[in-house]
Amino acid sequence: MVFRLLRSIDNYEIEIVITLACVKGGSSLARFLGLSAPWNAILFVLVGLELLILDIRSEYAVASLVAIVIVLTARYVSLKIPVRFFAKRLNFAPRTATMMTWGGLRGGISIALALSLPPEANRALLLTVTYIVVVFSIIVQGLTLGKLANAFIGGASLVVDPDPSLPRKRSE
């Protein structure tokens, strides 16, 4: 029912209100039933419901793949310079810029900005590309970040001992 309603409307403000109403209603129902209803669900419901009505064309998919590469490259470059500059003073873990690049998940703000575009600003293309970049970020980057960290760091502790001269309890 909500899917059909969203599909029939071409007004982002109304779409957002409907999806938020669904989340709030679901949250209230979950609370009434004694279930967990985290507020982070709002973003995922917005992504999920809007994703159902996106106009996904092959050229949009290609543009999305290019956008993913551009976003990751831009983030890496923007991190690599400060990491190199502060590397000696801050004692960064190995491959910090790469880890921060891959861990830089995108989401709610990007989607809100894309939803706020007027139709004459090529909204369909930008909204589709934004959603694909965000979904890639959440699913691919989010689910592989731990494996990447283990591969780079090899299980080594990232905690720096503030004062190695103090005696420590031995764990047995």
C-alpha cells in the first residue's frame, strides 16, 4: 500500500513525510508489542522505500559506478594529505588513510540533499546515483570494513599504551 502511494506521488516533501509516518507508526507498534524500535531504522526505511520507486536505467547504473570510484578517490586524497602531515606526531596505525576511506560511510545527509533537488536539476539521475552510492557504502563498505581492518592490521591492537613504565596486572 505504501509502495503504491509513493509511486503515485512526485513530491519529495510528501514522500519523506509518508516514509517517516511509516517508520513512526512501525516504531510505535514495535514499542506497543514490546519489541526494539531503534531510531536508526528511519534511514533504512527511507532508503528502502525510496529505492523501490527509483528510475534505475543502465546509464544511471554506469554513472553510479563512476560516482563510487570518484567518491572513494576524493575521500582518499582528502585524507592522505593530512595523514602524511600528522603521521609523525600522531603515530597513526598502518594504512590509516585507506581504512578511513573505506570506513567513510555515506547516508542520510546525501539522500536528504538528493531528495530536495527540484525535478529540473536532473533529480532522477542524481537521486539514483546517490542511492546507489549510499547502498554500496552501507552494504559493501560496511560489511567488509572489519575484514579489511584484520587484513591490514593482522589482529594487532590499535590501543597505544599511554605510559609503558607503569606496572601492569598480568592476565591469567
